[in-house]
Amino acid sequence: MNKFAIHEGENVRFLRTVRQFNQKQLAEEMGGNWNQQKVAYWERQPKIKVGLLYQFAAAIQVPIYILQKPRQELAQSLLMPEKQLVDRNPNVKQMHRKINELYHRLLLSQIELYRLQYEEGFGR
């Protein structure tokens, strides 16, 4: 997939996982007649009706425009969110902290992997 293509369903899935919701939990947040299968269906859809997109945004607790970004911009906006958005929305601030924490852990694990490979290569 083109990194600049907009796939709203994948954005919903990505942000749901960042918020550490499973599909069933998101369905509960959506309320009404929502279930895991319905969430899974919409996460596969490249385009979601605006009214439904507003519901997803509210359930995931992000502004709707975040769900309408290309994947590359979505990742960038989560790594470096606009200051005013972070200051106003504690959920975005929490997501930003979690993403940074996970990225830091990933970098540390990569460093450790390279160190082990290096030592193994030189027979220490």
C-alpha cells in the first residue's frame, strides 16, 4: 500500500491498538448494536462514512481528522503531535507518551541485539 494513501479502517485499527483496546472493547465503547465482527469489518474498509468516523473518533478519543490522514502522516502526528492538541487532550498526551516509550524500548532492544550479534561474531 502507498504510504500516502488514506485507509481510514486501518487508521481505526492502528489507533485502537495504540489505545490498547481489542475489537470487543472498541465495540463496547461504540455502544448500541456493535460487536467485534462489526468493528473488524469496518477496520478493513478503506473509506468510512463521516458520521461513523465521528463515532470511531469519539470512542478512541481522538479528533476525527487524525483518522483521515495518510498512514505516514498519522505516524508522524503521533510521534510529534501538535502542541495545542497534546495540551488540550490528555488522551492524546497519554498515547504520545506510550508511543515514545515503546519506540525507546524498541531502540534499546535493537542495540542489545546488535551487541549480541557482534559478540557472537567475534566469539567472546
